[in-house]
Amino acid sequence: MKIPCCSVCQTRYNEEERVPLLLHCGHGFCRECLSRMFSASSDATLACPRCRHVSTVGNSVQALRKNYAVLALLNSAAAAN
């Protein structure tokens, strides 16, 4: 099974700094990439790198929802090994 990775950095997701987070448009990226993009933002929003939809984030990307479907895939891949 192919392990999903972030389409921005091409790094495999994990349950720590590369945890998959969902923007309001439904696209997901790792916490590290979203944190980097958010720190470069001048306000409390993030534009999706894929569709450019603007998501209001607030004070931190920690407010975004985790992508539990991808986390389940990671767990099942780890259990298969």
C-alpha cells in the first residue's frame, strides 16, 4: 500500500509534525507546510495551494481538523508491516 504524502513537500504524513490537516475546501496538507504558509500570511487566513480557496484559520493551524481518513490509512499500513 502506498503511504499518502503531502502534495506541497512530498513528505509522508505521520502523527507528529507531518500530521495531515484539512483546509475548509477539503484539501489536506501536512501541519509543517501549513504552519510555514500561515507564518508567511499577513492575516488569519490561508489560501489553499491547490484551489486557492481562502480558509480562516484564526491564531494557529492547530485549529484545523485532522484528516482522520489519512491517519487511519497510516495506522493500517503500520499494522500490516
